[in-house]
Amino acid sequence: MNRRGCSLNRKKYVAVVLSFIMAVSMTGPLMSSKVEASAVKSSNPVFKPAALNKVNLTSKSYLSVSDVQFYNVKNDKVVYYTVTIQNNDTKSLNLMDYWFNIKSNTGEKYPIQLLGLAEKKDNLIVPNTSKTFKIYTKVNSKLNLYNLSLNVIKWDFSVPGFERSIGKVTIPTTYSNVTPIGSYKNIQDGDKKVQTIASSLQLVNIADKLEAQMTFYIRNTGDTTLLLNNYNYYLKTSTNKYYQLESEIKELSIAPGENKAVVLYAKLPLTASKEKFQLFISSVEGTENKVELPVGYYAMMFKSKLNSTVAAGKPGLITVQGQSISTQVNNTMVDTNSEYHNITMTYKMENKGKNPVSLPKNQYQLMTKDQLLYPLTIAEEVATELLPNLSKEIVLTASIPANTSLDGLKLVIKKTKEENKTNDYLIAQYQVPPTNTTTGSNKTTYVSKQGVYEVSMSGVERLPWDKDDLVNTKVTIKNVGNKMQPVPSLKPTVWLNGVKLDEKLVQLLDVQGEVGLEVGKSTEYILTTKVANDSKFNNAKIQLSEIIDGKPVNNVGYFVVATQDTKLPIVKSNEYYLANQPGTKASLTALDSNTYIGKNTNVINSVFSFKNTGDRYIQLPQLKAYYITPDSTYIPAQVNSVEQEISPNGLALLSINADVPGKYNSKDLKLMVGQGITNGKYATGKDKSDGYVAASILELPKENNDKVNLFTPIDIRPYTFKINKISANKSGLSNIGEVKLDFNYDLSQYNPYEGTNNVHKLVFQVEYNGKKIDKVFEINNGSGTLALGDKVAETFMINDIAFDTIEHSGFTLNIYDEVQGARKLLISHKVYSFTS
């Protein structure tokens, strides 16, 4: 080829390359921009290596070499000649009459091996046919192709050594077997006929590796479907280093006339950035004794690094299963605390093609400007299929150290690596839009196939729960459309100061149980979750997703609510606490609260009236309660409720009590009450609660500590008790120390209550001669207990020698109200006569 020809060809190649780059750029500035095979122009030139001289075997038949290539195999340099024998004679040509060797121009002679002539019949070439095979050998690593010649020998027993040289194929210094940029290379191996071309090479620095990506285009120009799974792909450097590329297509099948774009990936050391590369393709042949043969070399140009990243806020196109997918990074939020930047962003994908696509499961990472990589977590399950003209959003979250700069962040998308492999290759990267610290948003408009909604959050409460705390907030969904709409099914995801909570700990409670919403109407949920009681955070970031077919698929919105200094509603002692639930309306009113003195602790017992304010029989809501001390210590309380159903406007009497340190009385405390939940629903009856919501702080009624006269009625809800008379005597008793204490009493029950659970006992304590004797009576609980009635007679025995003379002297009678073994003194009266 003369210089003028080289110049013309170079101009052609430049024009081809420019058109090729334009085709690439049309798919968007992405690492994974996959040029469809149709983008490769059929007008591109076809590369053919310079023709080499032929060697005549007979006057009509000859040997020709179509291709010569080097391939470095396990540090050895091997030369491969692709040889064709053309038999134009009228009789068969037997290759057993010929042999070959390869010589260098410095006199080195190399023994050769043949490939493609395995059977004896392969050596016989019938008239007017040809046979193609390969000749190869290992040569000196310092040699170039033009230093070598293929020598053709005919066996001749009439000459010394029996070898007669009949010719040789030499290689000019200008010879090149590297397919130029923008040119096709035709490959033929038996019935396999393909036309190939390589794209530009993209190298991107990701952390400590160079991510390489390119596309290899193959067109089947033959008549049969081809399986090309035996192809291997490499990047060859100018220093003869080979880096294997991995194909995106595992099973490569190409029908006649079909084009295929094979995307190739590799990870290279950072030092390779200064190398010059060629694409090298080999084929693995054989079954038992496999051999890797060179197919071709392709010159490569680098794709501009400017095109490797999608600009912030801009869409980029990728190709999935032949369909164009528009992608973009949106809604970047940062929540920063002393330790971490907690980053949330959405990655939107819209199918711009005509067919549905199955979305691949990729891995997502956040890369800083210093090339540090942090994993991004997918916050919700993503639908696997994307229909034409529809879009999906993936919510991604990451936490990076607070001392890391947020400037120059990139979203890096990689393939999910296979087990025991490192093939998590780069697919695309995006400049993350500038991030701003979230200031708080608690309302959004959500549009779905079912309608238009306004979704808002308000009212955070932090409540004690065993060794943990509960954090609850109210979610309101309003129909802002123009027709009745169903209530969407929602799934919450919660971050506290950027830390994502375990989804198992987050529940969404349906407060009102609405199925549909009329125009302008709303319904409420309560979002509840558990945290460690020593957790410190000042805001909650909440994502709501719509659930369709049991899976969260659509992002409804993000909400930020302040959680510091949360204050609960306060219910005055003369007011009532509402406990409204789906199908249930009830109110709780405090009646009294008393302190009972125990041995080491006190018992606080508070009594309430629970009213069914609805129009149906109901089982009363299950309550959870804590007493609150002046230093904000929360003491778990036991709620003694009723299990039977209560009629409309009916009442139930219940008590709430707890053991408290002996230094506290009822007047020192307040009571926090909430409604129990279990498995995301309100708890009733004997359900075991796993949390509670809608708490309020109840101010307790003032305790009555006045001591009354022996014959004054005393209230022990729901009972009233009154002593009419009492006497101590030994009538009919002969043993020393035996004394009878006879008393007469009235016991009535104020009974507007359909159910009660306020268990008290009355303790009669007789104090005489320095000793005390107690008699405990249950109230209205069958035989042997204090019974309802007027002027009921009751006796109890004292058997103590110290009390033997009690009927002739005065004694002190103390009457206590007892709850859980602790007592409150109601009456202390000195009885001076043997009969009172």
C-alpha cells in the first residue's frame, strides 16, 4: 500500500469513527450506553489484511495465507498462519506429500503443528476444491511477523535429506492484521460466516479499579444459526498483557442475517490507564484437548470521559433487553448528625421502548469525589417488569461518615456479581444533584391509578415500653380528587436521624377502618415503631409506599417530623380521655386515686369509669398505663379492666394500680394512658399487646386522707360500708385468751356498672395491750366474705392470751382498705366500752 492509499484510508476511518461516535452519543452519556447493532452502518469499510505471496504446488494448484497472527499463551509467543490449499487440478492433491516449517530471518527454524487436518481423509483435497487449516508454532518473543517466513516443502527421496523447498510465504514490514477503528472484519471458519466491528473503549476510574466497557457487534452473514459461545474476548496492551473481558450475553446465538451487540466488561488495575489497547478475540476449539486460537485484533479508541457520567438533574438513556430506558436521579435528601450523613435518593426508570422489559437486579453504590464507595440500600421491593410509557422509582439510602464532603457525589450502578466471581461491572454513573439538609415536610400530594390524595403527618409521641420506647405519629389521607376513591394500602419505612429502622418494628395502625373516601373526606392511621429507651434523635424521616398485590411498588412521599420536645395531651381530673377505635367509641373518667402503704413500697390505686359512648355493644378497648413521677420516671401500671361486652351508654368500673417507691403518694404522680395494639391492630380482651398509641397524661383526683368516725359510712368503690355496732366478749368461751369480736354492719353497692374490676379487702385490726391482731375480709365474694345487706352480723375470733381481758377494757379498732397487700387506713377508733 502506498502513502496516498494510506492517507485516503485514514480519512475514511476518521469519517467512520465520527459517525460511530454520533451513534453512541444518541443513547445518552452513560457508561452502559449500549449501541444497538443497527447503529453500525453497513457502509463502513471491510478490512482485509494485505495479500501475501502464494506458493505454487503444481502448475495450477497453490497455497495461500489469509491471516498471520501472534498470540501470547502462558508467556510463550505463538504465531498462527491461516493457510488455504486450492486444488485446481483434475486429480486429488494429497497433503501427505508436503510439509512445512517456519524460519526467522536470523536462521532460526521452528517445528510446526497443524490444526484442522486431524483425520487421514483431511489430507486429500479433491479437484476444484480447497482446504483451510492452521499452522502454528512457538517462536522467539522478540520476533515480529516480518521476521518470519512459512516454508513449503515437498518430500523428494531423490535429494539429500528428502526435502525439496518449493517456496515460502514472506511478510512485508508494512503488514498489519489489526482491524482499523470503524472497519468491519469478516471472519470465516468452515460454515461460520460473521461480520464484526468494535466500539470505542470506555475506561472509568471507580475506587481502586479501572472499569472497562465496550461493545462488540456481530452480524451473521451465513445461512445457519450460529452459536458463538466459544469466543473469548481480551484487552491486549502494547506490552503484551491480556485482560479478559466478560460478555454480558452468556449464550450467544445469532440467526442468519441477525445483528447482535455484545457488551463486554473488565476490571483493570489503575496502572493500565496509560496503556494503549487492542481488542483481541480468540476461539476455544476441541472437546477433550481444547486449544485457544486467535480470531482477530481490533484497534480501539477511547470514548471521552465527559460522556461517562450523567450530569446532575439530567436524564440518561440505557438499553435493557433492546429497549431504551430513560433514567434519572431525583429527590436527594440528606439528614446529618454528629456521626453520619444519611442520604436518601430516588432513581427513576421510564420505559421509552415498545415492549415490556424485565428490570435487572443491580447493585447501587455512592461514590465520593475521593473515590470512596459506600453501599446504597434499596428501601423497598421493586416490580420486576416495566411496561412501555410507565415509570418506576427505586428508593436508595446510604450512610457515610459526617466528615465526608458531599460535593461531587456520584451514583454508581453495577451488575450484581455472581458467586465466587468479581464480575460486578460498572453499568452507569450519575452525578448526584446538590443535596440539602432536610428542613421538614409533612404533606404531599400522591397520584395513582386509583385517584388523587393528600397525605400528611402530624403529632409525634414518644412513649415508654418495657426496656424500649415507642415512637408514634399520625398519618392522614385525604381524598382531593373529584370522585370517591379507595383508601390506598401503605407501607412505611422510617429513619431516625438517618438510621433506618428494622421494618419488623414498624407498624401502621388503621385508626378509622375506612375502605373508601368520599370527595374531601379523610381517614387516619397511626405509625408506630420501637427504639431503645436511650436513643437520642431529633427528627424522623418517613417514606410511605403504596402496596399493590402485597408488594410496595410506588413511592407516595417523604415526610420529616420533629421528635424532640414531644408533649402529650393533658386530661384534667374533671375531664375524660377518649378511646375511639373503628367500631368503638368510649371515654375514661377518673373517679379517685389512693395511696396504700406496703412494707417496702407503696401501691397507687386509681379508679375509673369507662363508658361506651357508641351505639353498639362493645368489648372495651385495652388500655396500657404508666405512673409518672416528678422526675419523669415511668412506672408500669396494671390495668384491671372487664372482659364482658358493655351496652350502649353503659359503664364499667376499672382500676389501675402499680407498686411505687415508698416516698411517693398519689398526689405526687400523674398517669399516662394509651390504647393497646397487637400486630398492627387495636388490642381487645386478653390480646397480648406489643405496643400502644394515642396516649394522654391524666391528672389524678385529689386523694381523700380524712379519717372518719367509726360509725360513719366509708366508700370503697363500688361499695359503701358502715359499722353499726361492735363488741368484744368472752361469752360462752372458757379458754384463756379466747375472745369474740362481734360487729354489725351495712354494705351497699352503687351499681350503675355492668362490669367491675376493682378488688379491695377490708382489714379489721384490733390493737390492745401492746399487740395487734388482723382479720382480713373480702367484699361480696361469696361465703365467708362481707355480704351485701343492712345490719348484717359478723364475728371473728381472737385467740391470744394478751387479749384475754379485752372485754373489760377499751381497745383500738383500725379499719384498712387493702389492695395487693398494701393498706390505707380508713378508720382508727378507740373503743372504751365493752359494747359500742
